[in-house]
Amino acid sequence: MIRYYLEFILSAKNTSQEVIKNSLVEFGRDLKVVFLETAQADSPEYKININAEDPTIIFDTCSQFGRMKAIKIEERKE
């Protein structure tokens, strides 16, 4: 089985770290959602790391919250 390790920054207005985490937890393993202290108050940013079988569903879900940047994808065989 091929899994993907995803790492990216999500700039998300009008949502919280907990809402993002709850939306992604069912789609992968080892999920980390960390608020970036350097983010501006009007545009909070979160660093997201997750192992997932389908990166598309992760990106589709996150696009509902805001804009993604600094996207890194690693393909891993299990």
C-alpha cells in the first residue's frame, strides 16, 4: 500500500485549530495541526502534517478553510 506524508501551511480565516483537526482526523494517521505564532491576527496560519492514503481528500477539505502553501508530499510504501 502506498501512503503519502503531507506537510503544508494552511492560512485559514474564521476557523479554529480544533475544527481543522476534527475535519481531517478520519482521513489519515499521525495528524498534527500546529498554530504558527508568526501568523498575523487577520490571517491565522496552521502547519499541518498527516500520513494519508489519498492526498486529494486532505487538500479538498483544507481548501474549504482557506489557502494552502509550502506543500510537501512524500510517497511512502508500507
